Amino acid sequence: MLAIEVVFYQEEDGSVPLVEWLGSLAAKAQDKCLARLKRLEDLGHEMRRPEADYLRDGIYELRVSLQGIQYRLLYFFHGNVAAVVSHGIVKEQKVPVQEIGRAVERKKKFSVNPQLHTFKPEH
């Protein structure tokens, strides 16, 4: 099992949807999301339910639950080396079709120009 790099999707204008979304969450929720991202880094393609799940069209979700709130971080793989986290949402019953569609669009853009769409957080 190989660790993979986890990168955040960055828009053409330099904004990073996941960072903006994480910044809007309470500290405990942020911590749980960041811990799940670390697990993705460690486990990569090996992650399964209940921590992660496949949605459709190459899009996966990291699953985080805290105090009855369901947080989802949508991501996709870029080859065998990186998992690209598109964005995060708080879900009701299921992940909305338009959110998966947004991740699919970002996956397409990323595959065309990975450099432009990669945000590397300073850790």
C-alpha cells in the first residue's frame, strides 16, 4: 500500500474551494476533516466505507460525521500518485447531483492542466 499525495483543487483565479469551506466550519469539524484527509494520504485507493465511498464518474467522498452533521469532501484520483480534493459540503440525505457534477468538471479541468489547478497547503 502506497501513501499518495493529497492536493487541493484550485480554481483559475487562485481560490481554493476546500480551504474556504474548511475555514467556515467549527474547529472540531475542521479537525475531523483534516484527520480524514490524513487517512486519505496514508491509505489512498485502499480507503473504504465508512471513511470513504465511491460516488460516480471517478468521484469519491470522504465521510465525516460530527454531532449528527454529515460532512463530505469530494475528491478524485490523478493517476496513482495524487488524490485531488475538489470541495466540501454538508449533506442532507445524499450528496446533491450538482455537487458531484461540479467535482466531475474540476476533474476534467485538472487532468488538462494539473499545475494550474493544484494548491499545495503550507504545512
